[in-house]
Amino acid sequence: DQQQDETREDKKEEEGSKEATLEEKKEDKNGGREEDEENEEGDGQQQDQQQEDEKGGKEDEDEEEEEEERKSLYVSPLANPVITDKLLDRSLKLLKKAVGEKKTKRGVPECTKAVRKGQKGICFIAADIYPMDVFAHMPVLCEEKGIYYCYVPNRHVLGGACQTRRPISLVLVQEPKDDASYSKTYEQVMNGIKAVHPYM
């Protein structure tokens, strides 16, 4: 009887140890699965971030390409003075305000007509117009009529200031009345152009 009891106890111990090992294996498998899931989630997040970075990189490249396209490859020999930096920023601000109040003339024919009729203002000409015969009469006409003019680096800058995607070659900002919102900016730009202008 004692031997039978001992054998039974041995069997129970073996069964208990087997169950314990099975449970440990299950836990290991579950832990491995959780780790795999976590790794997969981490990999998925990394892939998403990579895709977003690639998209952002492509957008940046597109913007850079557009900027490169808009750089003026040609500068007219007549283009003097070409305004830059602070004076250019003020001029573009003036253009936006004047366009808002509809006090501008756009394009070579319209500006020529306005100047010949004796309208006063500031004439902004794009420096990258080719061929120059298109606008060559304009600086001389402005000097005869006492209208200050200056050159902007390219047509796209003028177009952007006039709130249109199309490039603009020539804009005349009409002299503001006393109650106009852009009169102060107009005076600042006029003084700046007087300071840099070599012919007037």
C-alpha cells in the first residue's frame, strides 16, 4: 500500500510539474505574441512616419521647384533701378492695398494710355520682360510726364502682389486721394524710389 501511495504521489507531482511547464510555455507564447504585436505596431508607426516624411519632402521639393521656376533667368539691360529688400516689400504692400481699392492700371496698353492722359502715380515694371521692345517706350514716357518708375525682379512677383496667379509685366499705382488707406505707404515708397532713381 505504501508503495502504491508513493507511486500515486510521484505521478501527481509529475502531472503538476507538467501542468506548470505547459502554463509557462503558454505565458511565454502570449508574451511573445504581445511583443510581436508591439513590434508590429512600432514598425507600422515608423512606416507611417516615413511615408509622411516622404510626402512632406515631396511637397517641399515641389515648392522649391516652383520657386526655382519663378527666378528670373533674364534681366533686361534697361532695368534700372531694380528695387530690392525693404523697398520691394513696401512696394508689394502698396500694390496689394491699391489693388484692394481698385486704383491700379495693369498691362502695357492700359498703363501707356493712363500715362499719356496725364494720370499721376508710380509705375512698376518687371525686369525680366523679353523682348524689351514691348515696354521700352514706357520709361521715357514716364520721365516726360514726371511719373516715377522702378523695376521689380520678375513678373511673378508683380502678379503675386496684384493677387493673381498670372504674371504681370507692368502696373501703374494711381496717386492716392487724401482719404485713401494706402497714402502713407505710397509716400514711403515714393521717397524710397526718389532716393535710388538715377535719372529723375
